[in-house]
Amino acid sequence: MSPDDSVTSAPAKKRTRNREQPTPHKERVRAYKARKRETHKEISVYVRPELKDVLVKLCELKEMTQAEMLEMLIEAEARTSKLL
């Protein structure tokens, strides 16, 4: 009886996963922003702290993100002003 026929012998080569390394967080963020830039424009604004607090509360009440809330407010004002 050879050692290869033995039930207790270990396999000749251990199996390992052939798996790529996960994408680093910075690369995922960079790719997300690149996709977002295809359909959206970035704005940067400064508002008074009390208005920012109101925006946060509105977003919580409506269960929306701040970006969604600002888009909704801009669209509503544009419709009122007949720009849309």
C-alpha cells in the first residue's frame, strides 16, 4: 500500500481561492463620483447654521437626502417662476 492510497494522507496541494483583491475604498469613491458627474453637476454653498438645521429636519421628515431636498426646492421655485 502506497502513502497516496492511505485515507489519512493529506492532499498533495492545498486548494486556494483564485480571488482578486477587493477594490480599495478610495477607488470606489472615485468611480462613484465619476458616474455621478455624468448626470449631475456639483454645487458648493454656504448657508447660515439655523437654515442648515432646518434643512436637516426637513430631510428627516420627508425621508430624503439633502441633495434630493434641494433639487425638489429648486424645481418648485422654478415652476413657480415659470422657468420649467
